[in-house]
Amino acid sequence: MSLRFLAFLGRRLHEAPILVAVSVREEELIDSQLLRSTLDELAGEDRLVCLTLAGLGREDTLALVRRIGRVDSHAASMAQRGEQVWEASAGNP
């Protein structure tokens, strides 16, 4: 439904000052011809800006875990949790 809505907006709202942010993983582009064609259509009309985001580094991942962790957590347990998140995510936020 989100993809259909994106295609609808792209075709109908040419004059409206609207920003729609969409995230797509590279592997999703391979598996979905409809997604690829919708994005290609928007790009062909200069209605698409693509930004490639890199994964987080180890230190950034650990900082994110500390930031969203509970305030009363011990530093050692937060460091261990951060390492677990880093290993599981490989930097994917």
C-alpha cells in the first residue's frame, strides 16, 4: 500500500510543495520491479532525490546504544549491550 500511495502522490501532486521521505534497501530494489519502476518514473520527472546512507561505525553504534539506553543502567552492562547491538547489526541503525 505504501508503494501505491507513493506512486499516486508522484503522479497527482505536481504543484503541491510536499516532501515525502522514503527509505529503501538495495536488496528491495532487486526483488520488486514495481518499486524500481515507480522510483525510475519519479526520477525521470526530476521528482526524486536519492541519498545513500552508510552504516554506523562501531563507536557511533555504541554511542547510540548509550543514548537510548536506560539512565540507571550500569556502564558495564551498557557497554556489553552496545557490543551485542554492534555484532548483530554490523552498523545498520
